[in-house]
Amino acid sequence: MKPGAVPHVLAAIILSITLVIQAGVACALTVTKPAHAGTFCAASSREFKGSIDRFIQTAAFYGDKPMEKNYTEDQGRALLALARAAIREHLGVKAAVSPTLKKALMDEAFKAKTGTFVTLTIAGELRGCIGSLEGREPLVEGVEHNAVNAAFGDPRFRPLSKKELDKVHIEVSILTEPETLAYSDATDLLNKLRPGIDGVIIRQGYAGATFLPQVWEQLPDKEEFLAHLCMKAGLGADAWKRGKLEVKTYQVQYFEEGRPGDPSFG
């Protein structure tokens, strides 16, 4: 596939964004409040057509290097429940948080500062995705803020409506700390990238972008992956070949809402 040829499922994902790098903070475009400094617009490309208000019991992992903290199935379900509750509250939809969820969110593990992304889809189509690559706030706060920002502050989409609430599907990604990927030239860069494992961040001057590891599912070819990532950053599709990009990689553990019958915090 040529760099300009975009799969239908990926069309919403490669919308071009330019990052403003300032005092170590990366912001994708100008996000309306309540967006917080350090947010990225990005997307996992996962497709899902299940129902809402039920939560998975299993987590998916990308990466062969253990995360500093691996979160359990129940912790993942709590984070998903929190994300949905935050969106409901912002919409003015009354929904009391259950004692079970309140207790779960008091877990010491959630006090860790780590990068997070919240991705929203409707019928498999991207509906919003906001996150931070570095841990600047406790996990619970990051998920809560990014859920609201993904629903109402992603500049690529109109704010989520009450009518869409029961249709939207939520995915929460927890990131490892990004690490610089040293490479000598374009060939070396290709050799060191690990499809299906690494999330990739590129920067060149004031331009930059990221793809979560999940995007490899739609762009398994390394050259295509880099071409689309460069275009997302506002660079030429072959910028990874022509110039020296700053490249960082990270891995994720993610949780997504499941199908009817899965237990929930209710």
C-alpha cells in the first residue's frame, strides 16, 4: 500500500496533528478546557461492536518487558467504570458511584503516576482519544481527566452527546515510561522497531506524533507505519528516511469494555 492510501478503518486515526513542545510538555493542537497540559490526541485502532455498561475480565498486553506495575482484571474494570462515570457526570446524567467502585478506586496501585490514554469508539469508528505519554498525575486522576477530554475536548470531533452515551465503547491504555530509541540510519530504525509491541513517538523540531502499539494491527508494515506517523506529525511521509527524527518507544497494558454478561461495578 502506498503511503497516501489509507485503510477505511484507519481514516480517522491519521488525522494530522502538530505537537507543540514547550518546557518538556507535549500538546496536540489546542484542546478546549477541561484539557490538561501534556495531552496528546491519538488513537488505538481497535474495532468493537459490543454493548455498554459491562466490563471485561481480561486485559491485553503489548510488549515483552514487564511493566513496573501490572494491573489486575478487577483494577482494569474499575478504571473503565471510572471513565464512564466521569463522562456521565460531565453530561449531567445522574448515576451514583457504587460503594464497590469507590472502594476499588482507593487501591494504592492507583496512586502511581503513569501515562494513560482513553479511546472512545462507536460501532468501531474512532470517536475521541486523548492521553498523556508521561505520568504527571495519579493513574485514577489521569483516566478521569482523559475520559472527559476524549469525550468533549478532542478537537477532531464534536463533543459527545447524551444520545451517544449508550453507544460509545471505552478503552483505557496504561503506558510504560517512554524510552529513547537510538539508531544510526533509516535501515537501523526499521530493524529496531517491534510491530505489535512498541508504541512509537517521533519528534522533529516542533512537530511530533505518536501511535499506540494497537495501531500496528492496522499498519503492520514498518515503512507504512512510519510514513503515516510522519504524516500525522505534519511531516512528509518519508521524513523518517530523510532526516534524523527523535524516536521514543513505550508499551501498554489496556482494558476495554466487553459484551453483555460480563460483570460490572453496579
